[in-house]
Amino acid sequence: MENIISFRSQNFANNLAALMDKNNETPLELSERIHEAYPTIMAWLNGDVPTKEKLYKLKSHYHVSVSYLTDEHHTFDVTREIAAHIDDNTSESEKIMIIDFIERLKESRQNNNTDHQE
């Protein structure tokens, strides 16, 4: 059961981050717009799941369904989009460079999240 909850919380965190990115919205801006504390937003982005009431607040803010917030779809969509840019002519070394770049982006995002929590 814990794995299911962990999986769902990660789906939510990924989906929220994707919506914020799509709307060019920082955690601070989201907290101000939906009247939630900044640490609450950061907790959501780090895997905490909001209450039903707060899910509805996010649903209204982003004009999406609750299932859009909680279901696994963004990760797959992004993966598919990235893969679509890699054609048959992409060499192994280029693929490694792409993967390294993605890993650096993740690391940078993690460092930025850590900086905001301090």
C-alpha cells in the first residue's frame, strides 16, 4: 500500500511541477495565487499529497480535472516528446550527452528546491 501512495504522490508532484512550468509559475507565485503557504507548495512538489479541498483549489486554478493532477501522464508525455526528437541518426555519444544534460537539469532543480527550503 505504501508503494501505491508513494507512486501517487510522485505523480501529483510531477504533474504540479509540469503545470507550474507550463504556466511559467514559481512556487511563490502559486502560493500567492491560491492563498496557500509557500512551505505547503514546496511540500507538494516534494511528494506530499494535498487534501481533497486543496486539490479542488488547484483544479480550479489550472482549469484541469483532479485526475489530471493525480494520474500518471505527464512523465510519459514528456518522455515521448523527448524521444520524438531523437532520430535514427543520433549517435550513441549524442544520446549519452542528452541523458547527461537531463541529469544535470534534475540535479539543478533539486538544488534549487533545497535552496528555497533553507
